[in-house]
Amino acid sequence: MTASPHKRFEFGTVFGDAGHIVSQPKREKKAYTPEEVEAIRAAAYAEGEASATARAQMAQAAAVQQMADAAQAGLGGLTQAVHAHKEQAVRLALACAQKIAAEALEQFPHAPLQAALDALAQEIQPAARLVLNARNPDEALKAAAEDAAMMAGFAGQIQFRDHPALPKGAFEIAWPDGRADYNPSLVFEALERTLSEALEAEAYHDARAKGAA
């Protein structure tokens, strides 16, 4: 059995060699003057007030942080809403453009071919022969193509070939040194893909900027 260590005896008052007091325990004061009582009360009140102020400041800081978090969440939702609105606007614009283009093609079916031959003037002038592929090329298309080629300075021969797989308004022009084609469906697919990529890139950069903030 291990014996408990003895507690060291400590004297309350320690005297020096000359008999003066070196140290002594602090005696608890049992009587206070009214002035001391008032001072103690004022100190306790000030301490309590400081503690209450600190708690209020902590609560205020927490409330401000909650507001900041809510604002951040709101901004995130707003960014998503703006992106969704842009995407819907782009889809609507594409739908309207397709409708307008279809109506324009219905009214002026030979305009794209005439514009293409005019743009290719320098390339096709030296050629002796052009091959034009289109779906069911009628006499009106042939006449429009020949007139446009002549206006572009082409003096050779144009061969017309039926290409049933091409959609309405589409065509392919081939000559010994080159080739050009136009397909309204592929044009709108490429436009839609480009706009979608632009929207995705914008959303990506917005997300990175939000994460860095």
C-alpha cells in the first residue's frame, strides 16, 4: 500500500531575519465603507455592461454574416436566372431566324445561289465548266444560275445535276480548281452550336469569378 504524501505545512506569515514581515496571506475584508461598496457596484455594473455589449456585437456579427451568406446565395440564383434567360432568348432568336429564313427562301428561292456565284466571281471566271448539284433543278433555277454566272464574268458551261439528298435551297458548286456548297440546315446547326458554346463559356467564367470572390 502506497502512503499518501504529507501535505507541507505552510505558515500564514513569514518573517525575515530582522523580524520584519516578508509575506503574509491576504486577509478577506469583511467590512466595506459606502464608498467602497459603490465602487464595487460600479465596477460590477461596468463589467456586466461590457459583457452584454460583447454578446450584442457577436450577435450582430453573426447576423451580418447570415445576411452576407443569403446575399451570396441570392446572387448565385440571380446569375443562374440571367444565364437561363439568355439561353431562352438565344433559342427564341434562332427559332425566329429560321422562320424568317424559310419565308425568305420561299419568296426568293434562287437568291442564295445568285449570291454564291457573285461571291465566287474571281474563282470561277477562268473555269471552263461548272457543275451545280441541287434537288430537282428546274428551269427557273437553271436560268437564275446562268444569269448570275454571266454577271460574275463566267463564260463557260454549267452542268446541272439532280441531288435528291440535298434539302430545299441547298446546292453544291464544283469547278476544276475548287468547290463551294450551301445548306441552310447545316448553317443553323453551326450557328446554334456556336451560340451554345458561347453561353457555356460565359457560364464557366461566371462560376470561376464567383469562386474566386
